[in-house]
Amino acid sequence: MKLSDETASSYSPDNVPDDLFKWKEKERGAAETVARPSLSYWQDAWKRLRKNKIAMAGLVFLILLAIMAVIGPMVSPFSVKEQNLPNQFQPPNGTHWFGTDSLGRDVFTRTWYGARISLFVGLMAALIDFFVGVVYGGVSGYKGGRTDDVMMRIIEILYGLPYLLVVIMLLVVMGPSLTTIIIALTVTGWVGMARIVRGQVLQIKNFEFVLASKSFGTKTWRIIRKNLLPNTMGPIIVQMTLTVPSAIFAEAFLSFLGLGIQSPYASWGVMANDALGAILSGNWWTLFFPAFFISFTMFAFNVLGDGLQDALDPKLRK
């Protein structure tokens, strides 16, 4: 059958209806989407985290802070313990970039040395909370029954202990030091992590893939390590990012009270304590820099934690 000249011309490439073009483009786009490899859970989380400008700003700040904590005291020509009384209370200048304190010590050097102490305490507290809390909460949630009841009663007892009383008792027994602060922060600090992991495990342990592993006779530790923990890493990572600023603030608070790092070594809390008398005489820089970095470090960790919470939420994944 031969088409008439008028019919053939109506189906020429120049006269194809717009709706047909749109349909073809839609089909082509759908085919490309199917052919394109899908993003993994972590790739998708990183993609969503990058869209959060505030969280990324916090991440960049923390990376720069970590770099300066390492190289800052090295590039400075002054020692963290070096005293020079004739140079006391010098304002920020070309020689002393952050000025000097009441004993003529360089505030720039002491600030970055304090960053080392604060970040080390925060990361150690987070890691200990991770290992102790994950194991304890994972076993409690997976075993359930009487085991869960006993383990949760222990957590409730530890949760009810006055934090400052525990710290003071440890300081009396062990003496003020960096090790004592880390132990004091982690004696009860892992309780929150354990409760979060327990709640997640209680939700996941009745899923089909976990029941299948049980039916094959897989050991408890392997089920927890291979099946349960990978599916609870989102809340665990978020909790760790919130544990670090809490530990940093606790260390600064204890050092400010004289219960933490002792002079001549520096931490942000020690520097703030030393600057109390100086700020009244107008030497603002002695308190400004430690207070600034305490505040912005806590802010950066908090916004990063909020960003990770949104990025790792499977309900928001498209």
C-alpha cells in the first residue's frame, strides 16, 4: 500500500509531533537511567552530604584544624613551655601572631598544642565509646530476654552516677593527667552508644537475612559483626560525631577547673583559666583564641553530625 504524498509528508522528520519527540526523549532518558550503575549506600550518602553546605563547611574547618594541630607547633619558633616575662601581654603582631600571655608564652603555639590535646581526647573518647558501646549494646539487643534485662540494669546504674563525682574520685586515686581525663570520660561515656546500638539491633535482629543466618547455625559474634553492625553504622557514626565535641568540652571544663592538664602544658581549658585575670586588664587575645576554637570546634562537629544524620538516613534516599 502506497501512502499519498500528503500523508508521507506529514510523517517526515520535520513534521513529527512534539508529543512524540517528548515521549522518545523520556524513553531514552529512562533507558540511560537503567543502564547507569546505581550508587551504593555510602556513595549516595556522600553525595547528599556534599549538598549540605553547612555540614561541608564544618568538615573543612575540622580538617584544617587537624592539620594545624599537627604542623602549628612545628612552624612556630617558640616552645609551648617557653616563658619570657619581658614579653608578657604583647598583642598579636608579626612575631607573636596570637600575642603572648601573662608569662610571655606564645599564644599561637599554645593554641595549636591545645588543639592536639582536645582533638586527641575527643577522638579517644569516641573510639572507646565505639568499641565498648557497640559490643555491649549489640550483645544486649541480640541476646534479649534475661541477658538484656541484666545488662540494661547495669547501664541504668552507670547512667545514674554523678559524672563530676566519678571524675573527682579518679583524680584523687590516679592524680590529674591526660590519661585520667580519658578514663573519666569513658567510664560512663559509652552508655549512650550502647543504648543506641541496642535499639537498632532490636529492630534488625528479626529481619529475614538475620533469621536465615541463624538457621544456618552461624555463630552469634559473626551474625553481630556481619549482619547487624553494618546495618547500624549510620546511627553509630552520627553518635561518634556528637561524642567528640562533648568530650572536648568536658576536657576544657575540667582543665579550666584545674582538674585536667597541668601547666606548663597547654589545653584550651588551661589557657582560658590562665586568661581570666588578664581579660580584666584588657588583654582580650589571651581568652579570645582558646574560646573561639572551643566554640567553633563544637559547632563544626555538631553541624557535621546533623549533616551525617540526614545523609545516612535510608528514608531520605532516592
